[in-house]
Amino acid sequence: MSFESLGLAPFLLRALSEQGYETPTAIQEQAIPLALAGRDLLAGAQTGTGKTAAFGLPLLQHLATNSQEVSSGGPRKPRALILTPTRELATQVHDSLRGYSKYLRIPSACIYGGVGMGNQLDILRRGVDLLVACPGRLIDHIERRSIDLSGIEVLVLDEADRMLDMGFLPSIKRILAKLPKQNRQTLLFSATFEESIKQLALEFMRNPEQIQVTPKNTVAELITHRVHPVDGGRKRDLLLHLLAQDSREQTLVFARTKHGSDKLAAFLDKSGIKTAAIHGNKSQGQRLRALADFKAGRVTVLVATDIAARGIDINELPKVINFDLPMVAEDYVHRIGRTGRNGATGEAISLVAQDEVKLLRQIVRLLGRDMDIRDVPGFELQVPIRWGNSAPGKADSDMGDRGVRKTSHARRPHGDAPRHAHAGPKKTGGGRREGGGGAGQARAAQGQGQRRGGGGRSQGSSRAV
Ligand code: AMP
């Protein structure tokens, strides 16, 4: 399948080819012809699937090939609106669309909070065709009457699930009330489809076509999921230990709170690992700088909260570490969406303390696939984890075969077996970087005391929940 065969115009094809896009991704193959035909779309696609181009290309083609209705004076009204949950995603989408529209003249604006109004007011006064906006700041502009949305022909709700999670539903409804009801195309993209999203779609879309690139709530197949049980108080040291194994590897680390992210970043930095933090209390400038430093390799670790990391576009990030598990299982899918993109392999590691066992179960249930649980030598639990009524072994039976971890080499994240290899049923230590040698062995007996489904395995063995 080629981009030409999807019905895209030459001015877009040229820009795509210059960006090195050769073949459309699955979501692009499905979404582009439907969107070009003017259909409303309910698309299940997470970050990393190429969703931005999937809605962006038909939208740009529409703007370029359909002339605007003649307006009665005043600045030109925006014709397309893309709503995104965060500033980072807004900037990223805006940048991507500018790249795709290199051979077009489509005035656009990117509207988000946390920065002065002045610039945005100037741009809006001059008039734009395309608006990429976060709901909060867009409402500010609506209230100031600095924006007129009555000419919107295409609306995109990008990462709709996250916008709802962030409490933007009332704002979205207020914005939708300002848009024309007739002749509007609506494209809704979401990684997950909760009832609230379906309601929104029913209310505001015209007989939407549903498309899905990955089965509901799943993550890329090429990602290995590993869990290291650890005492809460030793998480920082364990993280440092894991990161120190390859100080060159770019790693995104997720923490639950803003304060926690700052403390963790400071700790890692002090320990000699170049680290930046990104969260909602950072200014827009700081967030963009941290992201740029990370992308350029000036920092190797980026510590992020869920909301700040939303939609971060980093290609082929090999490793994501969950320092804390997310409070909402769906966020695991979003977090991990940053690795294993475009067919690359990836590794997702979660440090799990006793008080997170319930969250882990929810995640496993949502993913419907196995996780490899293993102690890290030297970091075995002082108090064995209580897995609750349903020990992971029991969860295996709940989930049938899905719970059983496969240890085939084909599923290894990298060809570099010694570094990333799963220990399988082997002993600890010897050759594995995680190996703690004698000390690790000595603690093995303790680890065996844990309740571990299959019973009495030695540390380092792989297992499933
Ligand atoms: P997205 O899911 O829109 O955030 O896209 C993820 C990454 O894939 C971005 O860096 C895009 O530039 C890239 N990308 C999207 N579509 C293609 C394609 N057809 N070929 C190559 N790269 C792509």
C-alpha cells in the first residue's frame, strides 16, 4: 500500500517523501481514505501509530482543496480545529502538520495555556485556517471573544480519552456548542474507548465509521513487560542500579507525583545520571527544553508524570521504567505507548511495592498478557509481597494461556541477549548484569519464601501474573 493509493494530493506526497515516510501505517491506511471521503471517524489508535498524519493529512487536503466560504468582514475564521489534552501534544501536532503542509500556505496557530495571551491574540487577529488547541485556553479565547469557531469544517479530538480523564468534558462540550452543527466532519482519536467516549461520539458525531489498529487496550506486541518487586523504600536505589547498567540508554521514567518526579530527578542527577523532569508545575519553556535535551541525548533519563508525558513523541525509545505504577490501569497503556513504536522492540519495567499489587493486577487484566516478575539480586524484599487471595499463579488460571509467560528468544527485546535476556529458569548472577553475585545468591532463599504461584522458584526465574 502506498500513500498515492490512499488518494493524497501531490503537494502532500512530496512533503511526506521528503520526511522519509515510505509506506502508510495501519491507522493511516484505514483512516485516510475514509476521512478524505468526508466520513466521521471513531479511531482507536495510540501515540506512536502514526495517528497525527492519519487525521492531519486528510484535514490539510480538505483545507487546500476546498475553498472557504466568503466571510463577511473580520479576520478569516479558522476552518479546522484540533483539540489535544496537553501543550506538548498540541505543539507536536502543530509541528507535524506544518511539516506535512510545507508546500501549502495554511496559516495556523497553536493555542495553549501557561504562556502569555499576547502572541496568540496577535495571530488570531491576523486570522488562521487551522487551530491546534488545548481546551482550557481555547475557552479563555472564546470568553474574550478573540476567536470565532462558527466556521469550523473539521474537528479533531486527539487523545479524547485523556482529555476526559483530565476533566475536560465540560470544556469540550462548551467548545462543541460553538461549532457549526451542519456540514462538520469530526474525527475522534483515542487509545481506549470508555463508555464516556462512546457517549461523546453518539452526541456529537454523524454516523461515525469505527476503525481500530490495535485490539482494544493493548500495547505493541514487541514490548516485554517486566516487574521487579521491591520494598517501597528501596525503589530509588533499585532504579539507580537498573539505570547504571547502561548509562547510555535513553530511558523514560514515570513517577506518580510532580514532587516525587522532582525529588527523583534530583537524586538521579546527584548520582551522576543526567536527568531532567517534566511535569505540570514546570513552565512551558522548561518542559520543551527538557524534552529537547532528552531527544538530543543531552540527558539520558527523563522523569515524567502521566499528564506531562502525554503524547511525547520520541521515536524508538527502547525502555520505559515505571518507578510508580499509574493509578489508572489505562495509563500503563499510554506510558508504554512510547516504546515499541513502528515495529521497534521495547522494554517496560515496573518497580512494584506491596501497596501497588492491586494496581498491577488491574494492569495485567487490562493488557490480557503476561508479565515477567523477577527479583533483582540484592533488592529482594525484606517482607515478601502478599499477592492477595488470588496469587499470581491463580491469576494464571483466570487468564488461561495468556498468563503464561513465553520465554522464546523471538520475544526478547533486543538481539543483545546477555543484557536483556530473561533469566528463565536459570540461576541468578553469572553473566547477567543484574546479577549480584554471591550477595544475590545469599538472599535467594528469602525470595523463595514469597508466594509465587508455581511455588519455590529461585530468584531470577520468570513468571507471570
Ligand atoms: P504519531 O503516532 O502520530 O505520534 O507518530 C509517531 C511517529 O511516527 C512520528 O514521529 C511520526 O513522524 C512517525 N510516522 C508517522 N507515520 C509514519 C509513516 N507512514 N512512516 C514513517 N514514520 C511515520
